[in-house]
Amino acid sequence: MILFSVGPGPGALSAPGISRELREAGLDVEVILAPGSRAFIGSVAFADAAPVVETPSWTPKIVLFAPASSGTVARLARSLNGGNAIEEYAGASKLVFVAPDLDAATARHPAVRKNLALLRDDGFRLIEGSGEGMASVGEVVAAVLGGLGGPLAGTRVVVTAGGTREPIDSVRFVGNRSSGKMGLAVAREALRLGAEVSVVAANVEQVEPGVDWFPVESVREMKDAVMELAGEANALVMAAAVSDFTPAERLSEKVRRRDGLRVEFVPTDDILAEVRRGYPRLFVIGFAATHGDPIADAREKLSSKGANIIIGNDISQAGIGFGSDENEVYVVSEDEEKFVPLASKTDVARAILDVMISEMSNEGRE
């Protein structure tokens, strides 16, 4: 069970979302509203998220402080509970996460920095966001789930997401309709299963919390990033929609309408093939978007690309594929064709990773 101490501070407004996502990940969560927190949020905000209690139902193995004020940080660092029962639980718990909620001036104060260093030295897991104040809901959840371990603990996974764009001139490009939702769902679920995740994101505006983020635009940029990251990875999931063609000549200035425009295209680099040549032991998952039955196309790509798994989906169906929140796929490996019926991309991502975990486990036993 996770005992979640919601402290006073603006970050308290994020607490219901954190509770909800942790419970959706299959964890038991109980919330205690620390002194002063009710000035920011009340019990009713947690009605569909997690039960609010005065004392936990049983001794928690995990404690989460979010937001943690400078006072909470000081008491935890110096083992001063100040009469706060939940801080006593922190001293007895094996795993304690602390998400400080500090303004810039407070975060720079020498005493606060010293207390944060003491927490780190004592084995507390600090969750510090990318900006000022408390880490985002996604960053907190990712840190907690990653810290708990899971079937992908110790595994480094690279995920590509989005759609590449190939420049024509200084303002125009040829691209595709991929939103990146499928790739981000895979990255999010891999993180929840304990993996260290890097995302190579082609023209994806929203950064996925908790992952290493590598923004790219073109196929060449994606290939360079993937080839560099693959050397340290255990698995690669190529969920991005990669352009098959690029202009033979890239113009440095805008072509005016009166001048007309005629473009000759040439094939782009085959990233999957190059990865397989460079890293023959890397576990590789590719995607095959097809109009019609995707199994034959997935089987052909499985063989020609040397991938371990190909995800086939029929993009001619309404409501799935590019830009949608749902998908329907076949997970095709050498010995299996698993049909994943229409479901959220989160559920599809989990099904894909379940097969990946099984296949990687089988490889390890051979």
C-alpha cells in the first residue's frame, strides 16, 4: 500500500490526479491530508481517486509526500516528526518518495539544499520536476512506478513516436498524420513496468513525463538519434510513422506560386534495417500500417526487417490509427499472432509490452 501525504502548497491541487493514476496502475492508495493542506484542497476532491483517512488501514510499505513543503523536507531530513504521525511512518517505511513544492528562492536557499542532500544520502527518493514548483502529475507517477520496479526493471527501452517531416523548401514539408499517441502510450506503459525509457519524438508537441526526450524532425535526424541510443538499449519500439520518401533536392528558400513547384522524391533510409545490421542482439518491434488485412504485411515485414515483433493495424478503419485514442492491432511474432481488439491505446500498448516481455524472457532462457 502507498500512504500518500498531501501537504500544504499549490501542488496539493495535483494530488487527486496522482492518486487516480496510481490506483489505475493497480496500486492501493490511502490519502492523509497533512496539517494546512485543507486550505488548498478538501476530501471531496478525492471522491473518485482514493480514500482519505486519518490513519492508514495497515502499516504502509511506501510513503509519498507530495507536495512537500520546505518544513516537511527539513523535518524528514533531520528526523523531527513534530507530532506529525505520517512522518513517523516515513521513518519505518522501506521506500519514501518526496516531491518538494518550492519556489525558486526557497529552492536556492543553502539550508533547503542541505536538507535535500541529506534526504538523498538517507535513501529518500526525491521527485523534482522540470520547472518551478512541484513536479507534474505525470512526473510524480512515473517516478513512483519506476521506483517500485516491475517486469521491465533494469531494461532500457527506446521508443519512437510521432511522424517525420521531410523539408521541400524553407516553409513546406511532406509528412503524415501521426499524432504520436501510440508511441507515447508505449513509453508510458514501459515506464510503469519499471523500464528506463528514451523517446525519440518526431514533431510531437507534448513531452512525456519521466522519460528521456529527444525531439527530431526528419528521418535522418530520427535515424541518427535511434542509432546512438540503440547501443545502450535492450529493446527498441519503432512506433513512429517514418516517411518512405524525401525530396531529392531540398530548397533553401520558399518557392513562389508563380514559379511553380515540381518535386522528385527518393527513398529515405531504412531505420529498422540499419538498426538490425548495427545491433543484431537488440530486441526490435516495428509497426506496419496497412489498408486491409494487416497480417500478411506484418509477416513480410517481420522477415524482411529482421524484427522480433511487428504490430499490424488496418488504418482504413474509422476511429483507429492516426490521431485517434483507440487502436486495434495484431501483434505478430515468429510463433504467434495475437489479436488485440478495439481498445484504448494505453491498453494496446500494455498488450504489446506483455508480448515483448514474454518473448524477451524466452530468449533469455534459450
